[in-house]
Amino acid sequence: MRKGFCAIFLLFFHLFVSGQTITANGPTSFCEGKNVILTLNNPPSGKIQWKRDGADIPSANNATYSVLQTGNYSVTVADTLRYGPLQVTVFDNPIAAFTFNPNNQCSSTPVSFTNTSTGNGLTYSWNFGDPASGSNNTSTLANPVHHFVGTPSNGNHSFSVQLIVSNANGCRDTFTTDVSTTSPSTILSGPNTTNYNGQLYFTQCSQATTADFSFYNTSQNNNSNTNFRIIWGDNSPDYVSTSFETSNPVSHTYGLGDFRLRFIVTNSSGCRDTGFYNVFVGSNPAVGLENPGNTTICTGTSLTFPISGTGSNPLSTVYTVSFNDGSQPVTFPHPAPANITHTFNIGSCGTNSGTYANSFAANITASNPCLTSSATVAPIYVSEKPKMGFSITPHDTVCVNTTVRATNTSGSIDYVINGNCSNGKSVWSVSPATGWTVASGSLGSDNGISNPNVWTSGTSTVSFNFTTPGTYTIKLKGGNQNCGIDSSTRVICVNAAPVAAFSVNATDGCSPSNITTTNLSNIPACGGTTYQWSVTYSNALGCTPTTADYSYTNGTNATSFEPQFRFNNPGVYTISLVTKNSNGLCSSVAVSRTITIKTKPQATITAPVAVCQNGAINPTAVVNNCYATTAATYLWRFPGGSPASSTAASPGSIVYATAGTYTIELDVTNECGTTTVTRNLTVNPAPDV
């Protein structure tokens, strides 16, 4: 029976080990080409042998093993202890491949791609290496068709096309090959080349009404090209020729304005491509910005500025309107809008616009491929419109004699008069007028007048000490003579100081004893009160157990309004309460009640263990009444002794006339119950004389 138990235990031990001691440093299911490291943790001494599907893995004798193949992996140590198995699954990768047709075709001919990848549940991600084709540069189709764009005018192109295939297990493979397209080069050179708004322009900038341009064919592989055509873009007849040598320019006369030139080239294979160019003839554009008047304003005011003189500008003209108030410029293409509206949200004090101090300016520029013109409206005087606000710390609900700090957060209320800046003014007030004092700072005064110019400013921060409970309103008023007056108010609630008080249903009781509390603490006028109860313990009489044992009952806890307690061990427990109000800013003095937990008497008998026949004993008792309020009573029992019982604390002399073994019993009783203790006594026979 014992041997069978050991065998079962050993099997259980092996199974437990097998489930706990082989760990992997990553997923145990992964794609081909990756691996996972298996580790035998804390192996016992002896030869280590890793196995796959039950067969030894040659030379796999270390505590770690790198797994590359699917299988059940286990370990034996010293040919007896077995760990595992642990299943590892390696998924097959798909194989990406494709063909395409045609190759080396004209760039205008679409290319068809045929997927030849292998694998199950495949998804496809194509990239044609042709960013100029925009959103068409990628595809998720199995067999897509793509029209290659490349870089216009540059002739032949080679594109690196990539296909990524993924299977249902997330395994991937990539195949990349090049696809070539051919097209004639359409590079045209001309005079005064400039880049304007991201486009290439040929320009002639002057006051003349016409301009002559000479264009050169600088295309690559020009010998293979068989037809050249230039569409001038000004409704004049096209230039058409079967030859266009680099050394022989083609000339054309343009009038004023913008023109879109197209250079179309066809090669001997019949491929055709078009290059696009811009031509500009003219001078600086016309533009005007009108003053709307009434440009002395307050923040938050909008002004509308008429835009004039732009009707004859060419289409390539771009207009930019800016304000030196920190706002972003606004840009328009031609034709320009009739006007521009702008809202001024900050004051102009401290900003100079040309010769105008403390002012903003509105500016418009008109640009074309040749030159830029501008117009400005100044001065624009912007005074700060008062928008008053202030913060309160530590909180807007406090208790008496707490300092409250009010801080002006309004920002500037400066104003501009004839280009000169002056500070606006702000004053504080509190109502009612009594129950508080100013601890630091100054309220200022409006001197009974609504004109801010004659006010006496208060400080940006004022601290108040509220000495009487109640509700107070702090007001911050500010203004200037240009933009008027604004005010902000905050209500401050001042609570009386918290006073903790409570009663208990009993101040003593026999263990275990249930005690309930009645909370008599004062209630604040605003906000709530938090309660923190605590219990301390003492046991001067040494009644056992000598450690505190109590709990909160009926779902209450140390932060309840009226917690309930259960006291289990004897001793003196002190329940204390601290209350806080005004968001915890004000705390009461701790108030306490003492609970005495009594228990049955604890007693021991002091008496000899043996006495001779006809001998006497004088037993005594050591009794701890354990906080009882009534005196303990005694009942001694002396079977075989004389007297046979006693109710005295010390029963006196007890005589045993007959030899034998006896039990002395003592019952000690108080209001919590009776404790019975015993002691054995051996009465030895008297010797024969």
C-alpha cells in the first residue's frame, strides 16, 4: 500500500514538473524562417536530452534549445526525469511571384500583371514604384492593371514593382522586378527660366506689350524622334516639324499675359509624349487695399478692407493678405476677392507699423512670375476690451480664519490714445462689507465714479481673511476709457470650524460586545464633511488574549458617518473621531470615547500536588477579574476532603483522611460568566508505625 502511494506521487510530480518548467521566449506558433528559444528552468543535475516527437535531437544537451521546426518538444534529465511536451507549430510561408505584359512599351500603354504566387488564403499588396501616379501607385487586387506615369519629359523609365503576399497565418513573402516603359523626351529650354508657385516659367519682364521667345529642343535621344509639335497656347498656329535640332531654336512672339505651352514629340516606335510649360509676359501686377475708416477699435472687432485695381492682372497672379498681429497670412489666386475681413483679437500696444507706434497694419501683396506689388493700410489702433476674470486659492469653500487669495487672470486692458498706450485700471470689492479683513494687497477704489480714468487700481493679487461664517461675493471690476467696463464675481462660502462629537450606546460590555455610535458633529453650511475614525488599545490588567481584536460591522468602515464596532478581546479600546470640511482644508480636534471590554474571570489554583493521608492543604487562587465591575464570587469543591466545599476566596485548611487521587475544582464568577479551573491532588497512604 505504501509503495503504490509513492508511485502515484512520483507520477503526479512528473506531470506537475512537465507543466511548469519549460518556458518559451516568444510565441510557440510562428512563420517559417523565425524561431523560438525553449528553456528548461532550474534543471536538476544530470545529462540533458531534448526530444522532438519523442525522438532524441542530436547534440541538443543544453538547458536551452532553438526551435525551427514543428513538433512536440520535451526534455529528459539523467534518463529519468521528463519535462514537457510543449507543442511548437511552424507555418509555411507563401511564395510571391508574378508576370507582366507588355514590357518596354510606350508609357501611354497600360501594363497587365498576372499573379503566380502560391499559398492558401492569400492577400496582395502591390507597389508599382511610380509615385507620380498618386493613389494608383498601390493595389490590393490579385491581377491589377497599371498605367505608368513616371517623370514627365524625361523619356524612358524603369520602375521597381513589388508584390507582398500574406497568408491566413500572417506569413509573408516579397517578389520584386523591374518594368520598363519608353517615351520620347520632351525637354524644352527657353529664356529667363524661373520657378513660380512650384511651376516652371519662361518669362520676359518689361513694360513692352509683346516679347520674343526662342525655344531649344534639349530632349534626350532626339535622333529617334520623328515628329515635333508646339502648341503655343495663345491661339496662334501650331509649330509642326519632322526635325527640331538642338542648335536651331524655334522663335515665337507672345503678347502680355500667361500662356500654357505644350511640346508634343513622337518617336520612331509611334510613342508620343507631351511636355507642359508656362510662359509669362508682363511687369508687376496692380493691387490696392482701401482704408475702411474708423480704425481705432477694441479687441474682438472686425474690419473689412476693400481690394482694388486687380481686374487687369493675369491669371498667374497670387494675392497674400497679412496683418502684423500674429495671425496667419491669407492667400488667394486671381481673381482677387472684392474685400477681406479680419478680426483683431489682441491689442496693438507694443507693436509698431512703420512710423506709427502702437499700431497694426494691413498689407496685401500681388505676385506674378516677374514682380511683386503691395499696398498697406495703417495705423490700426486696437485697445484691449476688458474681459475680467480671477482665480481663487486654496478653494472657494473654506472655514473661518482661512486666508483666501484672489489673483487677477484677466490679462492686459491697455488702451491707445493718439498712438500712446496707457494702462487700464481694475478694483476689487467684497460684499457684505463686514466679516473679513485684507491680509495682503490692496482693493483699490472706483471712487464712486464709472469713469475708469479716475479709479485707484488695486493690486493684481489680494489675500482675504474671513473671520465670520457666511457667504461672501468677491468682485473684480476693470476697464478703460476706449472699450468700457467688465466685471467678474466669485462666491466664497465660509464655514464654521469643524467640531467633532459623538456618543456610544455603551461604554463597557462583555466580550464579544457590539457598540454603535451616534455622530453629533456640526454640519458645514457649504460642502460636505469627511469623517476619520480610529481605534487604539490598551490592556493594563493583562487579560488574555492581550492583543486588540475588533472590526467594523454592518457595512461600515473608518470613514462612515456612524460606524458600528464589534470588540472581541478584553481590554480598553479608545474610539477617536476627526472631522474635516471645506474640501479637507479645515480639521477638528480629535474627540474620543473609551470602551472597556470585560470577560469572565481568569484564575489558577495554587496547591501542593501531593499530601500524606490525614494531612491538610491550604489552597489559594490567583484571579484576574478582567475589568468586571462586580467582585468575583468563589465556589471551591474538595471531593474526599473536609470540608468538602467553600465559598471563600481562601478556603483555609482542607484535610484528606483517605489515600487516593482527587481533583480540586474552583468556579469563579463575575457578570460576564463563570470560569472553572481544576488541580489534581494525590493523597499518599500514611506509613505503618
